[in-house]
Amino acid sequence: MTAAGAQPTTSTGDEMHALVERLYPLCRSITGDGVRATLDIVGEYIPLQVHEVPTGTQVLDWTVPQEWNIRDAYIADSAGNRVVDFAASSLHVLGYSVPVSATMPLAELREHLHTLPDHPSWVPYRTSYYKPEWGFCLAQETLDAMPDGEYEVRVDSTLADGHLTYAEHVVPGQVPDEVIVSCHVCHPSLANDNMAGVAVATFLARALAQQTPYYTYRFLFAPGTIGAITWLARNAERVERVKHGLVLACAGDRGQLTYKQSRRGDAEIDRVMRHVLAASERPHHVAEFTPYGYDERQFCSPGFNLGVGSLTRTPYAGYPEYHTSADNLDFVSPEAMADTLAVCREAFAVLDRNRRYLNLSPYGEPQLGRRGLYDALGGRSDTKQAQMAMLWVLNLSDGEHSLLDVAERSGLPFDTVATAAGALHGAGLIKA
């Protein structure tokens, strides 16, 4: 259903998984060198314009925070053995931990430890962005094996004035109206949330660049919440150009696809995604908008109210592995990422061709045979369907109905309807 009729291949899925493998180990947060390193790698695949926004910058109701960077962190027992080690996994440190260097008994240390008792072998992901705190995340079974006694605790981090970093990639279109594709780049060592989303967005940008899209597509790689808010604050003059948008997250697990509608509920991207998912006969779920989740809630805040939905596989917090060390490279599959990419391409192929036309011969049915339109269909296996598509397009080309309206009302495939519209336009019977 893509414009060129091509679907992402298994090899594309493998390439996306390989990108996730490269990104997965990096320690990311809402600011810092981990974000920059992530964008450097993405920049090897697509050109990026990187933006650095200084600490203290007012962005809507928020302020860009201090930049956080970390070099090392550990908990060591009395023999010097590191029982918890940041070098083994960036999840082991509470995100945005302030520096600490101390020795303390386990009873005191416990107040700064985070575990998952229901999943004793998993390490949780926890943060403290806006409240000065330090802490460690570890498996419950590791904590259970720690005897009482003194432990050396060290977090070698810095919180200092610096910058918030985000990046954009633009695929120029035939018109300046924009489609936003957004994904968050702030989570450390979580494969599905959201390195799979980053990988799908990257390869979607590459695919669109090989075409000549109607809309201009702006890809945004930014830290969650504060990144989208910063972009909106710095692009007030551009927001009115944003006609459609999609937030990509959790794009690689083996669950069925979930589309969360925009705040409007009837935005064009909502209708397109519902149509594409239903027509594809993939297992899927369409969810109503809620003001919680990923950055769709920023784009859909009432002051902006943009037509931006969210595409995931299993949705936010909908799987036990969410925000834990079990969201690892084995949890995401090349096949799932390739399927997510395929749906994005199918949806944007519909969005790009969804026009409203005006019938230039609206009084009675124009003679199609005289114009060679019936002859052009000769020998096609779907000749009758193609003829019906022409008749439906002619009948509903009143300047009010879009091609998606035609497809939904007629029950015909959107591709067939769009092809019929192209033939009628070429024959001078309709105009956009």
C-alpha cells in the first residue's frame, strides 16, 4: 500500500535491529552527552540539524534544567567488590543522581535502592529529574544477597549549567505544510522504549527521502516531555504549518499495533491510521486520546491542539518488561520493527495522496470511453473495481469529499481510488 508498492524487507528489519544494538548501551537522559552520542549515531544514517538550548531557558511553563553527565557509579562491599556497577548497565543509577561519595551501613543505603520484588531478576528504570536525589537500581535478588555491613557508595556525576540537546531531520515536500514525526531519545538501555522508535523513525526518513512527498516531513529526535515542550516553544511561527503528526514509541515488541488518536479524535491522521490498520487486516487496537503517555500530549495540549496521534505496538506501560532491564535486545524483533515501519509508510502514502477534487463535468456522467479511460483498463484483473472507483470519484468530487471519504464510502481500496483520481485528473475531468 506504499506509494511505490514496496514493503520494508527482512533485511531492513535486521538493519533497524542493528541500529538498536548500537544505541542500546548508551546512558541517555533528558540532557547530556548520552543524548549527543545517540544523535551522532543517528546522524550516520540521516543528516541531522542539532540544537543546543542553554540551561535556564524559559520554554512555555518549564525551564531547561541543568545538564547531567555521569562517568562512573558503584556500590562496593567491604572487600572492594562492586555488587552494583554502572559499567554493567546504565539502568543501575537513578537518572539525574547528584554526586555522592560515602560509606554507610546497608540499613541506611536501602533508602536509596530501587528494586522490583515481583520480578526479582530485573533491574528497574527510575529517575529524579527535578528533585535533587541519588540512588541505585538493582535486582531484588542482588539486594537479598547483600549482607549487613558497610558499603562504599559512589556516584561520579555532574549537574551543571549546560544545554538540552535535540535534533531535526527534514524531508522537503511539494508544499510547506508539515507532518511531524516525533520520538524520544532520553531513556537509557531500554530497547523498545525507545530505541526501536528511534530506529523506525530513522528508516522512515530514509524511505521518504527516496520519494517526492507531497508534505514536508519533519522528524524530531528529542528528550521526552521537556524536549517536545522546548521544540514547541522555539517554533511558535512554524506550528501553524503542522497539519498532521505521529509520535513513535515502543515500536519493536511482538505485540499488536496500537494507534492512540489525537485529542481531536477526527483529525485526518486519525482517519488515515484507522483506515490503513483496518484495510491491512493486521491485529490492532485503536485507543482514545488520554493526556498521559508520550509527547502526543504536548502536541495535543489545548493551546496547540495539533492533529498528532501516537503509534506503538504494546502501549505505554502495557507490558511487564516496560521500564526494566527486561526491555532488552531480545525483547525487540526485526520483524516487528519492519511491520511498524510498513504501517507508517502505508499511512503516509494515503496521507500524501488524500486530496479533494472538483468534478469539471458534474451534469450527468461524462463519457469515459470517448476519453480512453475504459480502454486504459483493458486486461486488468481488477477492471470492474477500477471502473467503479472512477464512478465514485466523479460522483464525490464536489470539493467537500476527500479520496479517503471515497474509499470509506465505496469500500474500495484507497490505492484503487487514488489511481482512478489520477486517471480522471489526467483526462481533465477533475481538478484539485
